Amino acid sequence: MGLLQPLLQLQRVDTALLQLAHHQASLAERTSLTAAKAALVATQSKHNKLLTELKAVKEEIVALEAANKKCELAIQKYSQQLKTVIAPREAEALQHEIETVRVERSGNDDKELALLENSENLDSQILELSEQIVSQQASVEQATLALKSALTTCEADKQKLDAQRSQVASEIDPKLIKLYDMKRNKRTTPAVADLHGTKCQSCHLDLSVVELSALKKLVKNETSETDGNAVYAECPNCDCYLVI
Ligand SMILES: [Zn+2]
């Protein structure tokens, strides 16, 4: 066993911390919440659009009804006048006026009927969307809770690992930790690894027989040196410290 052995455990904790951070950043619960929120916003926007449309339709209906009231009054007026005129040409003119207003009223009636149908249609769509919004709001709430719970679990795991790291680190020579930190800051792969067979567990490349025997020789010297000028075994491929 070389002097680097204790660092291996520290590296394992750090790797676990890194994996945890990655896991926390890519939680499926976060993706679900984002999707649930987007779906809700889309439905709300559709709902608002239809409400605006319905308001316009209703205003149009009111306007048509007002126009028809005017038509009724006009017809009444012309009918009254018709009773008092004697000249046939005047009567004919009045009848023509009445007919024109009747056509207008009938056109308005047709328009209103179509608008009423449209308004009913909008009403039912709006109701459907309202129900959808309620259920989507529940989904968002549920997804929020799920994410919160997942984050709480992550936080608890992190605290456990942090405590474990302090414990492990407290048992290692600070000079060694400093070396480890320096190496770790320069890379994303593990700074300390052991060998599985002839394979470095940081870069997963095989070491040659020659490289291996040279490192074994170095480790023998490593243990006999004092900390200050010790030379530690490093992987010839990825430069990490190797526990051999
Ligand atoms: Zn390596």
C-alpha cells in the first residue's frame, strides 16, 4: 500500500458528491414540473383568447339587437304613416321603406342566430378549458411537491456525504490533501484512482507491463520517503495519482 491509499476514499466521496450534483441538476421531477407549467400556461392563454372572442361576439349580439329595435320602431312609424296617406305613390314609397327595413331586420336576425350558435360553442369550449386548467393546476402542484421531495432527498444525501468527507479528510495528512486538491482542480476525471488488473480506474486505459513495474518500484520508494519530497505514482496516460 502506498501513501496515497487514504486519498482513494476521499476521491470516492468526491465522486459521489459530483454524481449527486449532476443528479440534482438533471432531476426528472424538474423536467416534469417545467412541462406541467408550460401545459397550464398554454391552456390559460387559449382560455383567455376564447374569453376575448366571446366578449366580442356578445357585444355584436347586443349591437344587432339594438339595430333591430330601431328597425321595429321604423316599421311602426311607417305603418302608422301608411294609415294616413292617400296618394298611392306615397303609399308605395312607404311600403317600399317598410320592406327595406324588414329585409334589414331579417338579415340581422340571421346574423344574430349564427352569433348565438358561435357563443354557445365558445361557452362550452371555455368550460372545457376551465376544467382542464383546474386539473393542470393540480398537476403543477403535484409536480412541485415531487420536486421539493426529490430536492430534500438530494440535500440529505449531500449532508451525509459532506459529513463523510470531513471525517475521511480529517484522517489524511493536510499536505496530501493539498496535492490532491491541486490535481483535482485541473481535471474533471478522478484525481486518484486504483488499478483493476492493469487498467487505471480514472482513464480506463491499460498500463503496459513496463509502466506497471516502474510504478511499483516507485511506490516502494514512495513509502520510504518523507512527505516533503516524496514522488507519487501517476498514471502515464491520464496523469492521475495511482494507488498500486
Ligand atoms: Zn489513468
